Amino acid sequence: MSKMFRIVWIGLILLLVLAACAPAPTPAPTAAPPTAAPPASSSSSSVASSSAAASSAAPANAKPLVIGYTESKTGAQQTASQKQSQGLNLWLDDVKKAGGIKLKDGTVYMPQFKSYDDQSAADRVQQLYTQLINSDKADFLISPYSSGLVKAAAIVSEQNGKVMVTAGGADDATMEAGFKNIYQLYTPGSQYLLGAVDLMLKLDPTIQKVAIVNEKDSFSTSVIQGTTLAPGLLAYLKTKNLDVVVNESYDTGTTDFSSIVNKIQAASPDVILGGGHQIDGTSLAQTLKNKNIAVRFVALLVAPPEPTFADIGDAALAIVGPSQWETQVSYSADAAKAANLPWYGPSNKDFISEYTAKYNAPPSYHSAGGYATGLILQKAIEDANSVDPTAVKAALDKMNLMTFYGVVQFSTDAKTHGKQVAHTMVYMQWQKDASGKLVPQIVWPLSAKSADAILRK
């Protein structure tokens, strides 16, 4: 072997040794999985929050469960609808963190949302719920916000045999149409202002003259007029021998109440009852303050329980609002046990804490209603041990329980099937605390009060 050949051979051996001792090379970066293009402004799909997705991945064997609904990202119902959707999305967060909805045989369903902007328009609701059923293949449906939109969605849902749990819809007439697949979470509208009458007479038994001012929509009309099966405010006032000196209604979207308030001023009522929704109710309260209308008691629908109602300052002071839920309610596992009812879901404290942390604002009853709607559907699926619609309906029919939102039970009577029969209202009032800040207080029923009610000055 030549001297040169030996040198080359030794060099090759040294290179092999060095290669074997070297660290493994860093893998080349790979492209992240493609991210789906953001949905159009009118649609959002699989609305799991990023925090929920990060905290708990879906089990590998989880089956998708498509839940469809619409929300009002624009239009007259935007504020309350947004709160309802926020509550619903918080529920989805919690289900994802828990690893899905689990059946007894180990089957796991992971809910995913398919939703669209209904723009607060009933004709759009009909179109979109048809799309949710036929194109998006939704397994279950949640209603939009507001009774008019709920009615439009309920008709489509019923025609297609889809189970829908309604939040934000208190209209009695919809739930007296003989539907078999629609389940109402809210206390019906015919009961909304009855407690307000009891409260005002407790505060001042000399009250006699009542002014009624309400929106011309299905919900507000059901509150005032009721139905054949469920008499409303007018019938209740008659039983109390009170005189209605003003009975005015206004178009949806009204914000100028000057002429109506002038009629109220001329009639000199003791109290004003009515309202409709967020924007109009807030405008009416502001007009009463601007014109210095001297009445002893005012109770308005929907607007006062929203935390943003306090933005109108002293115009909000002493205004009463019927509410499906308030942060101070005392529903709890202990209360359920005392009532001989099963308890289900998070505590009231936990719901408030989670919601506030996620949205940096306190929840309203619309927020709580959104969460509770998802919770009730989840419980029905678990009780049915199935996602079969017939089995889930049977579970909803049997349901009678307490959650942080209150007691939930549905009518099984053929004429009122699915109508809420157990949930009760609370009545809140804007008062000032020791520092002069406006705060909401529960003032009725007395057993639930966080403060004594006050009359307007």
C-alpha cells in the first residue's frame, strides 16, 4: 500500500468518527397547517374561543355536534343579542374544557357552533334557519334574541322537526301554537310586569292611576294584553281596581317620545308601566327625566337590567326592570336541595367570575340566558344518553331542576307544549350606593331582595 493511499484511508476514518459523534441536525421547519379563511361578516362557524381551544383539545374519538343559531350583530336587537351570544359562547368554552358532552357508554360529543348575523330581521331569520337545517346540517338549534325573531325561527324549526331551545323569547303566543319541538327558557311575557304591580302597591297603596306605554311588537304586546290562556298586565290591573289613564303604543325603533310623554304629563298618572327593548326603553327613561315627569314609580321592560342602562345617569335612578336573572340571585346547590330539586351546572359565583374575566364586563340576564340555554341542552343530551332528537325531547319534557339561572321546567300540555312553567322573575331597581354610584339592586320578591325599593322623587 502506497504512502499516499494510507494517508487518504486514515483521513476517511477520521471523518466517519467525527460524523458519528456530532449532534443530530435540527429538523427543517415545516409549514403550519393551513388556517381557514375568516368567515364573511354574516357568518361565523365553530365559534370556540381561542382560550378554550388552547386549554383542552377535543378527545380523538369525539364526535361533532353542530348547534345552529343566529345573532343580531346589527339592528335593533344588537345589544341584548350580543350578550346572549357571549353567554352561549362561554358555555361552549366550559364544555370544551371539560372534554365534551359525555354519554354513559363513553361516547363523547364536541359541540361546534354555526351562526349567522340575522340583522334583527325576521325574514332573514327564516332564511338563515332554513340554511342551518338544510345546508349546515345542524343537529340542534338555539333561538335568536327577541320574541319576534324567535317566532320566525320556531316556525322553521317546527316545520323541519328540529329541537330548538329558545333564549330571549318570552312571547306567550309562540308557545301556545301547539309546537312539539320548541322549548322556552324565559319566564313568559304575560308575567313580566305583574310583580311590578305588586311591588308598587306594597310601596304605596294609594297608587291609583296608571299610564301604559309599550312597543308594538309581539313580546311587549303579550306583556300588556296577554293571551286567552295567559292574561297579561291589563287584566291584572283590573283585578287591583286600578285606572289606566294612558294606553299608548309605539313603533319598533322609536326614539323620540316627546309627544307620548306630553300625553302622560297631561294625564298626571301615579305610575308608568311598559317599554319594549333596549334602545327605546333607554330613550323613554331619558325623556321622562328631561321633561321632569313627576310620577312615583316607573317599570320598563328589557332596558333597565342591562348594565349599560346606568350610562344615562340620574335618568336611571329608581327605574325598575323585570329581569330573568340578576347577579345577586341566591340559586345554589343548597337551595336546590331544600326545594327537593336536582342541581346542575356552575355556581352563580363561578358563572359571574368566568363571564367577567372573559368579557371584562358584568353579565346581564341576557348573558345568563345564553349560557343557561346551552346548559339545558347539554343536560337533556346527558339525561337522554343520546343525541337522538326523540330521546332529547323526552328528556326535556321530564326536566325539572335548578341551575344558577333558576328553576327550569317545561309544559307538557298539548296547547302549551314547551312553554316555561317554573322559572320566576326578579325585579331590579337602579339605586345609589353610599358613594353616589348607580348600582342595580333586587327589590322584589322580598325573599330575594338585596335592598328595599324606593319611590321616585
